Amino acid sequence: MSNQLSMVSAVKQGSLTIVGTGITMIAHLTNEAHAWISKADQTFYLVMHPLADEWIHKLNPQAESLAHFYQADQSREQVYAAMVEHIWAAVRQGLRVCVAFYGHPSVFVTPTSDLVQRGQREGLRVNILPGISAEACLFADLAIDPGLHGYQSYEASDFLVRPRRFDPSTPLVLWQIGVIGYFKVVHDQLDSRAGLARLVAHLQAFYPARHEVTIYQAAILPIEEPSIRRVLLKDLAEQPVSAYATLYVPAYGEAQLDQTLAREFGLI
């Protein structure tokens, strides 16, 4: 009993704040995230570019990268579990811990949700500070306003494994199209064509083969431009895509209008 009490006491002495570094290095970091990275007793981080790595070390020379947890042929689930254990060990030591993840820390960042659940089990509130996400960049770079007609958003593998009743007359966003059906650590030689072919076959049941879609990837460095390639749906499977590419599928057709309500709202 005394051991359990001492463990809970140790956890309560520490703290954990998870921040996002945004998508475009330096340009997207908030002042609040900057302060946490700089001042934490222990900062861990996971970023996308060596320059971002160097930059975080300038903010906090004691910062530790989590990239070494990525080992070839391991499942991503194993990698994330090891990261969570490593981070939580520092919290248990009573340290003020900051973890900085690329993008928004709650968007496609499995360790964040795992750490929140760990905190709930052990009586520690985990603080999460928002960062600019790939979704926010997509809206800006493609000049899309999701408030006009709505939009639908799914992780690509999940979209295929759990078929949805989605609406082709509403824009569709599919994330991680370069790693469809692949759940191990990502590597440069990964061939995306088989997964893309499965996706195209599924989408062609709802869209014409010549429907234009957009392969999108946000800029990582301030000096870069986003990657925006518009292709026909039928040609998508032969396109080179990275593990971080996103597919934007514009609406096909128009959503049905409820004439009675439209008149009541004064729209017609």
C-alpha cells in the first residue's frame, strides 16, 4: 500500500505538457509552445527535418529526440508504446516534462492519446497545447472553406477497412494515402501503388474515372512551397506519393436541397 501511495505522490509532483511545433518549421510555433520547450526540466521531441532538430536543441540543449525509437520492421504500435513508457518515466521522477510533436499534437499522434489515458489512470492531468495542423494548411493552400458545404475526413486505411456511408456531393479528405495497409515503421523504399490501386477501385464506385483529385503535402520549411498535384482519379495509383501525402477529392454532384426548409430559411 505504501509503495502505491509513493508512486502516486511521485506522479503528482511531475507534470506533462504536450505541444505542437506546427507544420512549417519555426514559422508555426506559438509563443506558448516555445516557452514550454525552452523551460521544461525535460523536453522530448519528434520532428520532420534535421534543421528542426537543431533548432529545438538551441531552444533547449538538453532536449531529447524520440526518433531513435523507430526501428525497422517494428510495428508503429510497438514504437509508440515504447515512447510513452520513456516519457512517463520522466514524469514519475517528478520532472516538469514537455513533449513537442510535429504539427498538432492531437492529430495523428497516437502517443498523445496514450499519454492522456495514462494520466487519467494515474491521477495526473496532461495538458495539450494546439499547433497548426496539416488540415489547417490544406484549407489555406487549396483555398477551401469547410464552412460552405462541409467536408469529410478519414485516415485512408481506416476508410477502406471500415467502409463508410459518405456523401460524394461533399468534399472528401483522405490522410496518409502513401501508407495504405502498411502499419510498420515507414521507410523510403515503401511502394504505395498497391494501396492506391485499392483506394481508386473503391472511389470509382462513387466518382467517375475522370474526376479530378488533388495530391497534397504541406511545406515543411519556410522557403518551400506546398506540393499540389491535380490528377484524374483513374491515374492516381501510378502517382509517386510520400507517406505523408493527403488526397483531396472535390464534391461530385450537388447535395439534395430540402425545398420546404430552404423556403422557411428564406434561401429560395
